[in-house]
Amino acid sequence: MNGLSRTMAIITEEFPAENISGMWATVITGLVVVFIILALLIGVLYLLGLFGKAMNNSAKKKNAKNAEKAVDLTPAPKAAPAVIPVEDTAADEDDEELIAVISAAIAAYAAADGTQYVIKKIKRTDRTTRSDWGNVGVRENTRPF
Amino acid sequence: MEVIDVFLNTISSIIRDSGFLSMSWEQAAMIVLSFLLMYLAIVRKFEPLLLLPIAFGMMLTNIPGADLFHPDMFMGAEAVANGVDYSEVLHHGGLLDVLYIGVKTQIFPPLIFLGIGCMTDFGPLIANPRSLLLGAAAQVGIFVTFLGACLLSLTGIDVIDFTFKEAASIGIIGGADGPTAIFLTTRLAPQLMGSIAVAAYSYMALVPIIQPPIMRALTTKKERSVVMGQLRTVTKREKIIFPIAVTVVVALIIPDAAPLVGMLMLGNLFRESGVVDRLVKTAQNELMNIITIMLGVVVGATATAQYFLTIKTIIIVILGLLAFCMGTAGGVLFGKLMYKLSGGKINPLIGSAGVSAVPMAARVSQTVAAKENPSNFLLMHAMGPNVAGVIGSAVAAGVLNNIFG
């Protein structure tokens, strides 16, 4: 930015009155260039998303294979596990990450409790209302106003 | 008797050299204005991290005889014609003259961006790339204000006869991004630095007051009530590639935007890589705080009575407000377009967050939406356009720098 490698400015007139068309050109060029660059970035992000999905799928397949191997090697559980109905998602059956998080939370609870649980169903109760924890989160994030 | 003479001469010399006798009314007015800004920063919490050092710098620079800052070294006719004589600055400059080199050479704003990059989560933007369009739409404020300043100049009235470079620097206030405004103004119109910095940071603090009426006026209750779907999870790999990809794309197309975007993305790469925790902590804490202190004080110091107490400052304050309003309106109107095109899945309120002001503008979107439906949680959706606005305003600054720099 020290001027050593810079080319001349595109508009060299000092005052808008000397170059009225330059004034309009700046507005149009500026907006168009900003939109084009950010639109290009959208394309980059979509490619990134596709790349991420592809990598995730291959990782999932690898994990599934490993899990199959692990199941073959694990002995059957001794005690009959307790059954706990968990209320959460119905529409997002494919949201495996959410299920994994819920399962992990129950497993952590179970480890402390000493009881084994089997998750039979995950069902969302109501999408329009927020839990108390959710409301606290919203309040925390918007407190300055 | 000799002792008494020396004593009286010394006292009279101190009185003669004191600032009280040599102070002009303009300097006194600037000092009073600095007190007002300090009040706004301390009591009203208006962007105190920057407004407080700016206000104090303004006070210091207007104390006659202190010689902390010599604006003519950087903005005088000779400096403009032949460039700044840094040897003169280092040999005869005051404390603030030496610190101002960091602003003049455009080092401080990119370093601030480094810290901002370390603190910014681009996840919501990566999860919803269309947010970038809202970040672009909100930059309308920059160009509309540029146009406004140019049109004022066309009236031929002397006191509002802005040059192209000054109009571009005034327009960048609409980017709602302090470091970007300082970055561009340093290059194009350093004589307006004080006015533009004060206007930019004051309006950024007023975002929660300026934006909601515009957002409500441009949207219907139905649009404001839209509950947006959950954002997808973004992988760590995507977050790592994102800053590299953005830097390559933006810097290759607009090299003038590279210092700001490059540093922003370097900071973000530090954060997302997870392997340089020490650097992240330094960049977002110690480094950023040190630069903030120096930047704030010297930017305030540029607000000398000679350059600040002009009709142009009043016009800049008015145009700055126009810039914020137009940026907000541009974002919301584009949000409405996306609402229509998406079949009502996008809440247009997230568009207003496209003016940078991170995370204040996103919080405003959340607050306005929550007034219609308290269970509507728009914050993360609004963070996408909000961080896109940072990139958008840096790109806009790069374009203006390219055209007029």
C-alpha cells in the first residue's frame, strides 16, 4: 500500500463536477463488483459444502464398517436394560448427529446412575415453544437491548 | 531581591506559556466536545473501547503547547504534495505523531482485523452461503452516501464541496466497520479522519436505535414472524478451508482489499486450525488491545479544531446517518426479495445485519424478531449476513481504494 507497486487511480479528477459520469460509474461498478465477489464466494462455499459432505459420507461409511466389526467382537449385555422413551425429533429422523448427541448424554447419565438404558424412540414434542433453557439462552444473547 | 525576581519571572513565564492564555475558542470547544464523547463512552457505554481513547486523544491534541500531534506533518499541503517526511516525524514529532505512523502506513486497521478474525465464527455464513448476498446488499449504504456527497459537491457551495476521495471516505461510514473506515480514510482523505471516525463509531453504538424503525417500516408482521430452519452443522475442515479460499478469491480479484481481508482470514485460520492457541490468545487479547489503544488515541488526535470544527463535519455526521439508514434498508429490502424467492423461508430481518457492526446488528435482528414471536431465535441466522458484511465492506473499501487511491 506504499504506492511503489500501485498503478494510477482510475478516476484522477479531483471533484465530481469535473467527471459526473465517473461518479455514476463508481456507484455502479462498486455495487456490481461487491456483488460479484460475494457471489463468487457463495460458489466457493457451496463447493466447500459439497466437499465436506463427500468427506463426511466416506467417514461415516468407514465408521459403520468399524462399528460392524466392533459389534461382532462385543459379548451380549448381561442385565436386561431399562427402557426410557425420549421425547424429541420425529421429522429429523436422518439427523444422526443429533441422535448421537442425545445418546451420548443419556450414556453419560447412565454411567453415573449405574443403570443401562435402551433408546426406543426419539420424538420432538413441540416446535413452536422454547424450553426454559432456550429462553434463558435468548435472553442472554439479547440482554443489552 | 534576585531570588524574588527569578521567582516572579519564572511564574510569569509559566503563566505566559500555559495553555490557558494561548487557547483559542475553537480549541476550547473541541475539549468540551471531547468531554461529551467521554461521557457517552463511560456513562452511556457508546463503543467505549474505542470512543474513550478517541475522546482522550481529541482532548490531548487540542491542548495548546502540548505539541503531542502535528497534523500538518501528515495532512499539510507539503505532505499531500510530496508525501510524509517520516524522518521529520521521527526527529521532531510528538508522541502521537510517532504513533500516527501506524495509521498513516495502514498497519493498525489490518492488525485489528487479525484480532477480529480470531474472535469471529464464520460457521453460520458457511452453513448458509446465501447470507453473503445480504452482506453485499447492505453495502448499498456506502455507495448511496458516496453519491449523496458527490451531489452535494455539485451544488457548487464552497463549504460542502467534497472531492471524490472525500466522498468515498464519507461513504465508507455506511460499512459500519471502524477499522475499514479508518483504513480507507487514511489513504483517501486523512484530513477528515477525526470527523469520519467519530461519526462511524458513534453510529455503530447507535445501531440498536437507528435500525429497528427502518426494519419495522420495511417489513410486514408476517415477514418478521418467519421462523427459519436450523442451520446445518459445519465441519472443522470447512471452517479451515474457508479463510484460505476467501483470501485467495478476494485478494486475487481486488488486491487492494488484501490487507484487511487477508488479516481477517489469517486470524480466523489461527482460530479454526486449533493448533496455535497461543497466537489466538495474543491476537484477540494483548495485540488487539494494544493496537486499539494506539489507534483510538491517534485517531482522536486527528480531530484538531482546524480540521474538525467545519461545516463539513456537520455534513459528514448527517451523511453518516444516511449511510447507516441506507445500508440497513438495502439489507432488509434484499432480505424481502430472498423471502419471496425462497417461498417465505427467509426472515428479511436478517438483512439488516449485513451492515457489519458485529455482533450488534445481528442482536438487533434477533431483538426485533423476538418482539413478534418471543420463541423465534434468529441470532445465528443473522450472524451469517453480519460477518458477510465485514467481508463486504472490506471489499467495497478495496474497490474505492482502487478507483481513487
